[in-house]
Amino acid sequence: MSALGGMVLAGTAMAVVGAGTPAEMAQVRPASSRPCVGYCKYPTNAAAVFRWGKPAWDQEFEVGSLGNNWKSNHPGLIYQVNGMLTLDASKGPANVTAYPSDQAARVGRWEARVRAREPQKGTGAHYRYTWELVPASGDDSCGANRIVLGTYSPGDTRVRGSVNTLPDHRFTYARKRDLRSLAWHTYAVEITKRHISWFVDTKVIRTERRRAALSGIRYRPQFVMQSVPGATMRPSFMQMDWVRYYTLKRPNAHSIDAPQMHLTTVTPRC
């Protein structure tokens, strides 16, 4: 190895100090020879297909370390590595939440490319992985006032989501996907004063226009790993390739007509 090559490797090693031990990092780092799993067609984002323009806020996780705008209930368990925001539940059961403090809006488009990562050989219960929007105030009325863009556990056959609004409205939706460990998928939502549309892997799946689905509150993005109470959990990670927010300035380049969501009721969790 040349001296220059050694310096490059040393610099790379220094760049990940603080993100975990070498053994932990090896678990997170994807093998370069491993083919993409999940939705791997390009473009991978609805924004490109529907031509939403440049994001007004974006997090690509490509340079440096995780910004201090990212907050968590366990600050030591979220970090940036290999171009991904990573939630780390490898050391034991934990409910890990991560969210940015510098993005919130009443209307617009939010999109993220998300995957779960588990060891190839492991035992224990699967975590539930959720990409959602919650009230910027932090008070979601015990789950009764939030938008879930996607929630699943590895091995599920469908990713599910919902629009929950007060007092107890719950508009649900689901989509068959490959949801095994390492499978990438992109979930987006468009919120206007007149409708909410749900996108999975660049396609609009549901559009809801009933007034009860439109809360008008300010939302912020959030990612959650949820453990099973009392269970032994698999060491696991949740990883985001990127997270973006777009305004409504540019109209959709294609129709967003789609079936409406399924209306039911939600029972607050507390």
C-alpha cells in the first residue's frame, strides 16, 4: 500500500470515530459488492417523477458528522455513517426516536428513503420501524394527531400508514412491499389545504380529500424504532439515505388521482 493510500485510510478511520466501535461499524457498513435490495429503480424518489423542483430543506448525510439539528431521546444512539442517518439499537432493547429541530410546516411534501438493517444471523423480536410526521409542538395527543408515512417490521408483507386527526379520525392505507432487512423504499406525503396524497416508491397510492383528514397543524419529520415490551430484541439499525422537504410552489407534473384512504377511528395510546 502506498503512503498516500495509508493516509487516506487513516483519514477515513478518523472520520468515523465517535460513531461506534469497529465491530459496530462493520455491522452498519453495507458491503459494496452486495446488490441493492428493495426498490432500486431510478429515479427512486417521487419528487423526480412528479417534478417538485429543488428541496427547500434536505439532509443528505454525505459530509462530516450528524448535524446538531438532529435530536433524540437517546442522543448517543443516532449518528451519521456511510452517507446515512442511523438509529442504533444494537446494544439492547430501546425505543429510539430521531427528528430535526429546524424543519416544520403546515403544507408541503416530505420524502425519505428508508431501510431496516438486522444481522443476517440473529434471534429475538423484530423492531417496528416508523417514518412519520408529528406536531411541531411535540404533543401528538397520544398518537391521535400524526401522519405515518410508513411503518413495518421486517418480514411484514405490507407497509402501512395512517393520517390521524382529532378527535379520533384515522385514515389508513397499505401497500405490498419487500420489507426484509436491507430493503430500501421511499415514502412521501403531500399535504395541501385540500388533500393529502401518499406516495410509495415514486407512485401515488392514495389521495384523501375529506375535511376530517386535514388538521392544518404544523408537522415535523420523525423516525422511530420501537421495541416489543418485555421481549429480547434483535440488534438492529434504522437507516435513512436522505430526508427532504419540498414546498407546493411547483404543481405535480402528473395526476395525483388515487383511491381515498380507509376511514376508521383511533384510540389514544395514553
